[in-house]
Amino acid sequence: MIKLTTIGFATCFVLSVCLSTGQALSQKTTYYQGTSWTIQMVKKGTGNTSSDRAYCEVKTTSFEPRSVAIQSSPSKEAGMYRTVIKLRKLGWQLPIGASAKVKVGNLFRVEANQIVEAPPMVFKVESADSMASLLADYEPSLQSEMANAVLNGIFVRTKYGSTLWFQFIDGNEPEWNPASVEKFEQKISFKAYEQCLSDLSQMAANSAGGGSMPLSRTSPLTPSSGVDAKQFSASPTVNRLPVDPPEGTAPSALWHFSIEEEDWGETCYAETQKGDVKVGFMGSPSKHLVAFVEGVFKGETRATWHVDDKPAYVSDGSENDYFGWHEFGQLPMDLLDQVSQGKELAVTGAKGERVVVDLKGAAEAVSKLKGCFKKT
């Protein structure tokens, strides 16, 4: 396995200064350098550190003659970012101003019990060999999912490879599938990305002259008034590492526990559901743990079950004729321990289908489920 060279982002930055076309001074601070991706802050201009001339860039390093870059610059709202996806290929010879439809990742949503693919992004040609798409121009209801899908494709490498790919709807350009960050570098590379965004936001605050911390919003209410303090966190959606990819409709309701008398006997369930998507676990005395997902997969599949930064587990799944959902066995009880203590559970299919569920309230439901296995 190739060992990546990591540049410490706290005290050991690499600063390069170069002149771009037109002799505009450009400074680049490197936060991470790997075999597949690099993370750096780019400042443009001469002696002006204004944040509107700086951005954090995550860019491929081993995908030539092509390159993929995600550039994030501060928006007017503190703690939020203007994100642009840029695609470049030497020799394209594109007409400036033209547009192209590109399907990014494998986003989908559930509508009327049907899985519907998300629409492609529209990229505008900026130069003869590059085009870009602003995330804010994408369908509003899917912007968050798209941001997470892109970041997961960069920072999360599953057993089946990267889930970040670009399918060009028109023309004859082959599909792109840049490699993600090496698996053992996932955490440190993402922390470097977070540090870059944090520094960028701090620079924006200093430039505005306010001096306030941009990642801590103010509010006329305090946690003591009964409002959950978490809702005031200004960390942008793109600043969170969902744990393994594209994301489907994510259940966010509290988990609940139930006991049913099935054909084979007493069966316990710990599950969460939102709309037509359901994720959970079931068990019976002296039986093996079974996980299930409803409303996401089709046919035979294989999925990775991953809680936060804990070890992931892979299981084969198929549709259960009795329940109608997809059932997954071969999972250890350790997964339940992770669910009890974790924040998010991600289930990612081999074809890129993905759902992420909030684990709020899961501990109590899972504790009761464990009790069912011990009954005689």
C-alpha cells in the first residue's frame, strides 16, 4: 500500500507563491497532500487578504490529463460557503459559454414508493478545457445531499472503491471516477479540510472587521430557554463527513422499539423511519442479528454498514418476501454497540445507493433489542 505524505495543518503549512496568467499574485497554503487529492487555501490578489479573493480547494493530484476541483469560498452568511465544482481536461476545446449536463454520483429520492434518480448538474464552460457548476444552482431540495455525496466520494473509500463519479449526459466523454483518499488517511485529510474552512471563515471575520467567530452564530435565545443549543451550530453541511456516500432520503425520526408475534415466534425490532424509507434491526431469542432497509435497494445487493469512524461491516442482502424490505445478515453484535454510542449510521450499497440515519434515541431501543436475544 502506498504511504501518503501528510502535511501537518496546524503548524507546518507549505506556502507556495506563483503568478497566474495576467501576473496576478496567487498564494497557496497546503493543508494536505496525498497521492489522489490535495487540500489547499488559494489567495488571489496583491497584498489583499480579503476572503472574497480566497477559497479552499480540494483537487485531484493523479487524474491527469483530467482534474476535479471543489472550491469553497465564504458566503455572506457566517459559517456558510459558496461551493463550485470544476472539471478540467486538456484538449477538450469547448466553446466558452456552452453548458453540459453531468450526473454527479448516484443521488436518488423516494417518490410515491418509487426510487427516482436525482437530476444532473448543469456545468458552464469557462475556458476551452474547463467547466464549472455552482452548488447553489442545483435543485434546492437536493443541495445538501449533493454536497455530502461529493465529499464522501473524496474522503470515503468503500470496499468497492470511490462513489464519486461524473457521467456526461451529452457528447461522447467517458465516465469519470477519480479515486478517493486512501482509507487510512480519511480522518486526517478531512480534518485538514475542516481546518482550511475554519481558517477561511476566520479570515472572513477579520476582513469584515467584526472579529467575531464566524462558526458561532448569535441568538436572542439561550439553551436555558428550552431551545436545543445544537440548532445554533453554524457548521455548514459541506463541513460534515457523512460516513461512507451518495445519500438517499435519510430517516431522522427517533428510534423506537417494538415486539411482535411472528410466524416463527416472538420478534423484537429497533427501527427508525421517515416517509417510505426505514432502517432497523430485528432479533429473536437464540437467533442471529438481522438488519433491514426498506425503500432504498433493488434486487440482490451488498451493503456496507458504518457508524461514524468505527470499523465498517459488509453484508449481502436480498428482498424479504415476508416483510418486503431488504434483509442483511452476517452482521456482528458489535454493530449494535456502535449504534448505541454513535451519531450516524450509513448504509451504502455496492452501486452507490446510500442512506444515512440519525442515531438519536437509538441507545434505548437497541438496549431493549439486545434483551430479546438473551430470552429463553
